[in-house]
Amino acid sequence: MATVLYVDDEDAIRRAVVTWLTRRGHIVHEAACVASARQVLESQTVDGAFVDLWLGDESGLELQDWIEENRPDLSPNVVFVTGDVAAGESTNHALGVLGKPILAKPFDLKELDEFVRRWVSPRPKTDA
């Protein structure tokens, strides 16, 4: 099972995701803002993180920058979520440049499972 961080300022969505992943046996840490997410990441080891793009007055991109600097091992396992369809192509392009997957709200909770599965899948061995 995985240890996951879910960062979202929308309480109802955050609770639904935490419940969904917990029922699947995962350990789930949650945060509603960048500062809380940093606290979790400074004290816990996580396999991956789902990060809302817009966190009130903050941006999930701020957290991504912090992760790149302080937890670069986690960076490949960051997935952004957003309900901001108005940003459309420009937001998707910016995130695409970062190489990050994007889940559009409302998403099917089952979509989370595929990412979590990848985060904990055994890595293929390479011959040295």
C-alpha cells in the first residue's frame, strides 16, 4: 500500500479522497494549504502527492517548486488536480511543460487508483 498526500482547500473533496484512499488500505495525509503540505512533507515520507492547482490565494505550483528544491525524489510522483476549466489551454500547457499529469475536477475517484498503483509498483531491475 501507499502513503499519499492530498492537498486541496475544498474540504468536501479532500474528505472524499481521503476516505476513498483510506478504504483501499493506503495511509493518507491531507493538507488544505501549501504551509500544511510542507509540514507533512518535512515530517513524513510519502510515495506521491495529489495537489490542487489553486489553493485559495496560493498555487499548487508554489508547492511544486518547494518539492523540487527540498524533496526532488517526490517530484515525479506529483499529480495536479484542478477545477479551473477557465484557465484551459494555458494552464494545461504550463503543467505539461512541467511534465505533470492533470486530473480535472470533478474526477472519478477511481482515477486516483492508477496513479497510486504506479507509485508503489516494483521498479524493473536493470542489469548493471
